[in-house]
Amino acid sequence: MKASVHAGVECVACHRKATAPHEERLPAVRCAECHAKARTALSEGVHGSAQARPRAPAPTCAGCHGTHGVRPAAALGIDTCAACHARQVALYRESIHARSRQRGDSQAATCRSCHGEAHALLAKTDARAPTYHLNLPRTCARCHADPELAKRYNIPVGNVYQLYMDSIHGRALTRSGLLVAANCSDCHGAHEINPRAEPASRVFRANVPKTCGACHAGILAAYAESVHGTHVARGDLKAPVCTDCHSAHQIRRVEGAPWQLEAIRECGTCHEESLKTYRDTFHGKVTALGYTRVAKCSDCHGAHTILPPSDPRSSVSPGKLVATCRQCHPQATAAFAEFHPHADHQNKARFPRLYYTYLFMSGLLVAVLASFGLHAVLWLPRSLVERLRR
């Protein structure tokens, strides 16, 4: 009692109806007689509503603060919450937030950081709650909109909150109020947030398809069968996952020209030679000028269902190539589809006919120009002589 915040309070201030000698079981203490403000906040929160439900396990003042050794709210740690929320606290203990606090970082998030003050704590389904689906990005932004925090913890993206708010997910959430739009916890988790480099993290490279697939189930099924998805499933983490093409926080509409043009460059980060040969084609030169009404990588190869040409299901397999070309060229024939969009005139091994044709035409061009040049040089003296004779 002497070490508690009630050290200066007499026993009878709480146990008003007690007599000496008192009974073994004293009447319940009414904390609200002194802490009316806390009681009002509690009655509006999820803890207060639990107390009002019959036979429902509900927190009490003493359950959190103690009886005689009453502790202030600032001194209450996650162990207090664990008395009722054991599973959530167990997950939190393994998170990056808890580990940061264990290393002495007092600014790392705890239960109160996200859920708010305990007396006025609201259910996540309450539109006023900081953990309500529409409010959660703003709650996370209290820490993660701070560039200094990103620098201190080596977080690669410093303006993550603004990027998210400008993304298709952020706009759907804040402008349209769509509760199905992904927010921070949908991708990173709520209590079990871990760094992306750890295999347990939802945003670990191998786990990204599954995380995105929680909302985009159909796309996940297509991706899983693709050449990219099968490589990731085999443990090849160099193969692209969702965030490589769409980014993590700055996800844009795929119908927009900026994203479509950026996607071409994105494919080229892995397929450098293919991008180089694509840029040499009519399609590539038009997109280089900023136009999108020509074939891009995904128009021919597909976006999520990318398969090798040897697979009969592939849109660029011999059996489907004409149909693929006809999406833009309705009159395309089998001869038309023999065009090689990634032909490389410098690759003698793969394209010998093109290589030698290029070599011959280059030689012919040099020979013709050289002959005309020689002709001009030889004709010049004669031209001067003829002019002097006049």
C-alpha cells in the first residue's frame, strides 16, 4: 500500500462501510466515487460493455490496477493485458515492436499505442476506434509517417503513409469508404508484425503471394500456375512476386498509362535482353514515346498467367500465338505470327538467318556507299578540269 498511488489514502476512503473488526469478505469498492471520469470513459468502451453483459468475462478496476498495490496506468505493461488477451499478447511478444522494447526502445508500440487509452478502449468494429478498418492507417502513421523513425530503424521507405494514401488501396479506403480495401494490418498483421526479412513475416518474399491472395484469390490461383509462381514455390526467391510488379505501398490502377509504361521497365529489370529487343520494335518505339495503345509485355505474355512458350496453355505457344496477335490485329494470319518480336540480329546462335542477313545488308550498304563515295572522289578532278576548259 505504501508504494502505491494510494499511499496517502486512508483505508476507510475505499472501504467506507467496513467496521472494526471487519468481516473477512468486505463489500465491493466503488472506484467511481473518486474516479468518475475514468468510470464514464469505461462505460462507453468495450470493457464497460463487457461488464454489462451477464456471465461475460469482464475486466475490473482491481484486475488491471491491483487492489492495495494500485499502479498508475503508465506503469501497466502488456502482462496486464495478457490476463485476458493471452493469445494476442503471445503474438505481440514475437513481433518487432515487442523486441524493440526489449532492446530498450521505449518508443516502440505497445497495446495502448494502437488501441488507445484503456478506459475508453473501443472495439475494432466501432467507427471511433483507432483500430477500426478505416482509421488504422492513420493510427500506424503516428509512428510510420515520421521520416526520422524510418531513418533510425533503417526502414527503406520513409514516406510510407503518404504512398499508401495515394495508392489504389488508400483511395478506396479513405475516399470511397470501402471496408474490403486492404489496410496496414491486412498485409503486415496486427499483433504479429515482423520485419520482411524474417520467414514468419506476412511480407516475407515467399509469403507475399499468399498475403495478397487473401483478397485476390483468383489472381493468386493464376499466379501459382505461372512460371513465376512455380519458381517461388520451389524456393527461388529471385523470381518476381506481387510487390515486384505492383510495388508494396504505392499500388496504382493497372488501367492507367503511367503504370503500364512503368511495367515494361519493371519486366526489363529481370529480362534485360528481351526489353532491349522489344525497344527496337515498332511496339517498343511507340511505348518509348509515352503511348500505350500498342502491345506491351503483358498483352502478349499475360500478366499473372505467364507460361513458357513450350506450354500449350501459354498465350505465346505456337497453337495460341495467332489468337494472341489477333487481339490487336484481327486479320493476322499464321505467316503474320511468324514475326519475332524479340529477334536479335547480333545473336548468331538463336537467329542465324537474321544474323547473316544483317551482316550481308550491312556489308552491302557499306559497299554501295563506298562505291558512290569513290565515284564522287574520282569525278571531282574531272569536273574541275571540265570547268577550267570552259
